[in-house]
Amino acid sequence: MANSAGRALGRANRLRQIVELLQLRPQRVGELAQRLGCSVRTLQRDLRLLEESGEGVRRVRRGIYAIDPKPRPLNPVEALAVHAATRLLYHQTPAPHRHYIHALDKLAAMLPEPARSLAIESIRPLRKTGDDRTLELIARAWFEQRYIAFEYRAAHGSGRYRPKEVAVFFVEVNRNNLSLYAIGYERSYHKAVRTWKLARMRNVHLLADGYEIPHDFSPNAYLQSAWGLMGRRERSALVKLRFTPEAAPRVLEDDIVGLEIIEQPADGSVVARVEVGVDDQGFPIEIFPWIQSWGPRVEVLEPKPLRERWLSEIREMHRRFATPLDASGG
């Protein structure tokens, strides 16, 4: 009886030590047996027992075992960060896909109450049938590093779809419209790193040939001068703006990425500048809608082409809508 109890205690200690060792790194069966002073056959029986016990022990390759780390509870700031990420993913949902929704479920499960229940409830309307193949194939192209082919219709141009073959280097969420974009090298026409909006792709399929992401490619460097995602990292324009006293508090409190405050005149206005990417014609097209959103509360100071375009559209709006309602029969 004493021998039986001793053997059970010895095995319990050995199981605990196996878990502790696997928590450090994946281990070979022979290495574990040697460290614990037991036979390989005994250790294999212990590993099978741990696999069945729900401890997270699993075989990763022949003769090599690892343990899945147990998630630690989130502190309040970490929980808030996960909550914010979940909300961004919810708002950004590009198209229904079961794996995308499952990722939201996993994030929601990490949250403490009441955030968990609210997150799960908010995800419920997204549970639709059907999967978006573009989302899945772009993900596979990036993670498997295989070229992807698709037809693409640019936002500006003829409006026709054109064939592309792209090596995906990065997938980014546009901070302005929360849409997904792939950044990668196009070998079919431009032979350069460009940006491609997933929503403008069709007939997407993976190619057999692979690629390697260049070691010197940096998403941060590529997007450094992009107001959203468009533009070239080697081409940019310095935009200078004056915001009225009415708009100044919002500009100062919003901490707008890339916007540098250079003057705060006594009248309460704010003068700021930002370096932004430009399109093929050298125009900072991405920042233009944002500037227009400020209405009469902003003035474009530089560059001249942007100021002229801004003034031209103001004059066109005045021409179209300045007619009194009673004169037009409204």
C-alpha cells in the first residue's frame, strides 16, 4: 500500500515537472526523460495522460511536445485596449466570413463583464451566411507568401477592371474609412510597391509561385507620408493650413496624426502643417476630403495647386447653391 502511494506521489510530481519544463519551451521526449530520470516509455505514458487531462500539452512534431500557454487575466487597461480593438474590428468588418467573426468571438471572450456580454451581443448581427473569398485569399497570400492575381478597378481612371499580380507585403486598415488594403509589389504593370483596396478586387485567385518580403520593407516607413494609404513614400507634399478660432480647440485636442502645430496667433486661430503622399499627378488627393470636411473653418495656405483646387470647389459650390430658394421656385 505504501509503495502504491509512493508511486502515485512520484508520478504526480513528475507530471508537475513535465508541465513546468514545457512551459519554458517545447521539449523532446528523450530530453525530458533524461532530466526527470525515468524511461522514455514511462514519459510517453505521462504525456498521453497530460494530453487527455486538458492541461494544454500537445505533440507539435514527432517526438517533440509543447504546452499551450494559459491566458492571464487582463488588467483594466489591457481589457480596455482589447475592447477598443474589438470595436474597431466590428466597425471595419469588410464582408461576412466565419473566421473573421470567430476572431471577434475570441477577443470578446477575453474581456471581463460587462464588456464581454456587450461585445458578444454586438457581434450577433454579423453572423451571416456565406464567406468573402477575397478576404480569405488575401490572408492566405500574405501568410503563405504566394503571389495573388485579381482584376482591379482603380478609384480614378477609365473605370475598367485591369489584371494584376501582386506579392502582398502588408495588410492595413485605412484610419479614415476603416477599409482593408493590401500593400505589395505588383509585377504585372507598375513593377513597384503599390496599395490595393480589397473592395475594388474581383476574380481573386492564388498563384503557385512564392516570394520573400524584402528585409528593408517597413510598413511604417512606406505609410509615413500617407494621410490614409495612397501616395508614394518617395513623393510627398507639405500642406499648410490655417484653422479658425472656432475650429482651433478641436484641432488642438484631437492630436491628429502627422499634423504639426507651427503657429498659434493671438486671434485664437491655429496654423499647422503636415507632409502627405501625392498621386501620380503630384496632388495630395487623400487629404483633400478631410480639408473640405472643415468647411469655412479652414484655409489652405500651401501648396498652391491644393489651394487653387480648394478655392475652385468653393466657387463651384457657391455657383450651384447660391440661388435664392424663392427665385428657383423652392
